Amino acid sequence: MNFIFTEEQIQFKDAIKSFLAEECAPASIRDGWQKNKSFNLERWKNLIELGVLSSNLPEKKGGLGMDQVTLALMVEEMGYAGLPEPVAEQIFLVNDVIPFLPKNVTEAVESNFNDGTQYIALAHPLAPNPLFLNDAAGLILLDNSECKFIAKNDMDFEIISSNDPSRELFKVSSMNDAISTSKNFDELNSAVSSRGSLMTAALLIGLAQKMVDLSSIYVLDRTQFGKPIGSFQAVKHMLADVAVKIEFAKPAVYRAAYSLSENNPKSALHCAHAKLMCAQAAELACKNSIQAHGAMGYTWEMDLHIYMRKAWSMMACWGNEDKQLELIFKTLSSTSEELGVLYTF
Amino acid sequence: MVTWPKEYGGRGLDLIQWLIFEEEYYRAEAPTRVNQNGVFLLGPTLMEFGTHEQKSKFLNAMATGDHIWAQGWSEPGAGSDMAAIRTTAVLEDDHYKINGQKTWSSRAAYADWTFGLFRTDLDSERHRGLSFILVPLNLPGITVRPIPQLDGEPGFAEIYFDDVKVPVENLLGGDGEGWKIAMATAGFERGLMLRSPARFQQTASKLLELYLANQDHCSPMIQAKVVEAWSQSESYALSIYHTASKMLAGGSIGSESSLGKIFWSELDHMMHQTALKILGASAELSQESKNDAAKWIKGFMFSYAGPIYAGTNEIQKNIIAERLLGLPR
């Protein structure tokens, strides 16, 4: 039994971390806001070159066949950097669900997304407003019983503004020529929902870590009563509380990812667990980070809100805390599931 | 002591196998181990810092339960500020002469031995000049006064030392190295060994059972707490598996153990608090009754100790902020 990462997994994580530190600085995110164009095509192309967008496609389709644990580690870094482009979405909600899509939808996706380099948006009742439709080749649409694929030219849509300016949301007003099927819907729906929970969980844990790091830097720098405010216990304890929450949310993310990679029948439960823990960690990170920044935390100028806004969005979509609590309870209270102290090993 | 080498009375198993053992132990609802201060704290410390003679003398007797151990850290003036220790141990020929007082000494009310820190350099201050000494509690000059606990049990005690002569071979490590050794012991206590995840997973399962049996008269707020209890105990277990694997791969456990100490102690309290809410008016019954109310109340009271012992959670938060987040002292 081994519960640590492989060297290769750590290498991928580090590679994307240093790429994003360079290419996705707060100034570049703000530049996207300024231009009303948060999808940065150049950064997207660089990520294609790094192999990130095809990382989890099978090797015979030009991918690296990467497992979900490595993906989660990489997505955590995308959260940490506040990456605006829908890379996590493409990896987890498109590439990773292809095996579950009905054949005709798979064909339509594959003929449109150019080996994973062309973005395909996805909408679902838990995240109903697709991201960056202007930059997408098409849309996978799941409602409550059917899966559709609509090519970009076959629909009309309008932009909806998000509280996170890095997220361009859309609403589809009409569509023609949708490919549509209800075949295998429940399995597909569950695969998508689980991945949505896991993806937002991994992003949230990165975002929470970023907020703690920004706060630690700030409280070292800001002086009151003749000392850095970070030397006061009231401030230390606020940030330590967040560090505790993050520490115990992380392993839930990695377990959920592993569970998906092993097709564990409890993976839906594990993904809900991950999202619950990460949403709670991120919620406290937002509250205590803004508090540690004092009035500066309430300004547009301070970078903190770049990450805070994204965290609020990630908490809300793909099943908020309440939804996850409900899903976990349903599983725990159904007698067919064996859980608890006896069922780890 | 399943992880101890066979020559010292253990099974020579690795940490993952230890976790499996713990799962079975808690699932069977086996009792708290009377010698856990010895087995989980002093044991690993002896293996790291003890001489061959000390290991063979103490470890086997600890494993068989022939020596029950108590810890001797705190003093009336040295609680969270442990470096303020004033009990002295003066070297005279082949023995140390000990004078002073220890308090909150867990298990001293019935233990045979105590281990703790004593000031061997009288001119020293703070954490310098302290030594780690093993003391038999039946020596002349020792008085043990049990302190009745909140739960009514005589768990901890005060220990008075009046010219107590302890042979010099009972010094663990070098003279003056006590602080370093004690920090290693404290790490064991906060970290892996004493708080096996199975303990909290078992409580979470029991809590779920209790809730399902009494669901009709509970509000959705209680249900959310029950789910959180399960989720947090799972997370704690997963995190400990990761730590165990890291240690098996040659890594070590440092200030991270402070994160765990806060997490499990708050979780334990939340779970018992929730159980009492489910119990409703029977949450004051201390005799055998439906729903095991008395057990939950006992556990509830004990859960107030978690955030205090092994270094208060406030001290742990200082450690996290200073050593993990890099904030100034």
C-alpha cells in the first residue's frame, strides 16, 4: 500500500506551476479584464505545446494517457495561478468524459476539437452557463435526460456577466441541428458530475493556498504598533486555521482522483467528499484572507480578489456545499454501501 | 507496539500494517491502552536516543505492561511555556538528586515510572540545561497526589520530588540534551502514534448510526454535522496514510503534526457535541440507558481535553504560523 505521489506526478505538477508563475501573473489576468477578453489565445497555444490539453487523451490519439491523480495535481496549480482559460474544464469535462459519451456525440466532438487543441464548452444543470462560447468550437449540453452536441455555427448565444471577470459565461438562446441522444445518460451524467466536483475541488484547493500565501506575504509587510501584523497571535491564528483546513482537504482530492482512475464504484461519493472539504477550506480562506489584509483586502487594487472571485464561483458551480452534503448523506444512509473504519484496506 | 522490533517485544510490522491493526482495535471497541504514554511516546524516543542497555531494560517491560509509564512534563509554572521548567536534578557522584514538582502527569496515579525533563544545569535558562531522565515512582522522597479529573477518573497526578536519588544511567541521551529529545517525543504525541485515524472513523460511524436511529426528531442541521463528521474523519485517515507512506519512504514528520493535532481534537469535540444534540434530554443521563448516552457524555467530556493536552491548540497555531507560514515570532 502506498499513499505518496510518483516522481513523474510531481514533475508534471512542478512544470505547470513554473509555467503559470511566468505566464499567468496577476497583471496578465487584469489585462484580460481590461480588454474584455480573458481567454488568452497565446497562453492557450503554449499550454497545447506543453501537452497539457491533450495530457489525458489516449496515446493512440496523440495524448499522454495521464491518470486523474496527475490531472488533479496540475489543476490545483491552475487554481493557484487563477488561470482564466478553461483548461481544467477541457481536461476533466471533455477529454475525460469522451469514453462515456454516446458514439454520435463522440464523433461530433472529435471532428471539432482537433485532437484536444480546440476548446469545446460544456453545460450541465450544475453549471448551466457555458464558459467562453465565443472561443469554443461547439457545446456539449447535458440537461436532465439528454446529451446534445451543437457546433458553434448552429446556435445563437449571448454573454452573461459573472462576478469573476475572468469567467465569460454564456446563455444559448436558440439552436439548430443538434445531435442528441439519451443513450447511457445516467452513467454519463454521473461521470460528468463527479468530474465537475473533483475539478472544482482541485481548483479551490489551489485558490485557497494562493490566498493564504498572499496573506502571509501581506502580514509580514504591513506594520502596526511598530511590528509586522503577522507577529500578532490573532492574525497568526486566522491563517493557521486556514492552513489546517487546506491540509485535510487535499488528501480528499487525491483520493477522489485515484478513485476515478480505478473506476471505484464509490467514486461519486469520494468526489463529493473532495468538493465538500475544499469548498469549506476555500470559504474560510476567503474570509480570513480578506480580514488579514484589512481595508486593503476590500480594494480592487489588491490582487487577492482575483482569486477570491474565482473561489466563490467554484464553490457555487458543480454542486455547492449543500448539494455535496446531500449526496454524501444519501450514500451513507443507504445500507448497500459499506463504509467506515473497516473498509479502507 | 506492533511496529516495534521483535527483540523488544514488538511484531516488527510497518506503519501501514499498524494502521490496519488500529482499525481492528477500534472496530472491536477495545479499551484505551493503559500504557500508551509509554508505548507511543517513550518507546519511539528510547529507540531513537536510548543506549542498548536502556532499550533492553525498558522496552520489553513496557511491551508486556510490567512497567506502566507516566509523563512528567508540566510544572505549576511550566505549562504551555514548557521551557520554564524549574525542577532540578543535580549530579552527585553516580546519581542525580531531584527536587521540585511535576503536575498534570497523565497516568501517574497508578504508574510505576515517569519520564520527563529536569534542569540539570542550575545556571541555565529556558530550554538549555535541561535533561531527559527516567524515574521510578517508588523511590524514597517521591509523593504522588492524584488529581480527580472532570470525568471523575483519577487519570493525572502531581508528583513531588524531595531529594530523590536517581541513578545516572537513567539519563536518556546526553546531559543538557533534554529539550531536543522532548521535542521529538512531543512530535510523536501530536502526530501519528497516539491518534490513529480509526479512533475518529469509529466515532463517526457510531454517530451516523445514532443519527439514523433517531432521525425523526432531528433537524437538517444535525444531518449536516453528521456528514461533516464522516467527511472529516475520512480526510484525517487519508492524511495519516499519506504521512505513513512518506515516513516509510524515509521521510520524517515535522511541524505538520501541529495541523493534525488541531484537526482531530476539534473533530472529536464536534462529533460528541453533535451526538449530545441527537440524544436530546437524555444527554444528561450518566447511567446505562438507550442510545449509550452515558458513553457519549463521557466521550464528550474527554473531548474537551483534546484541544488542551499535547500542547494547546493555540500553541499549535503559533507553530503553524511561524514554521509553516513563515510569520515572525
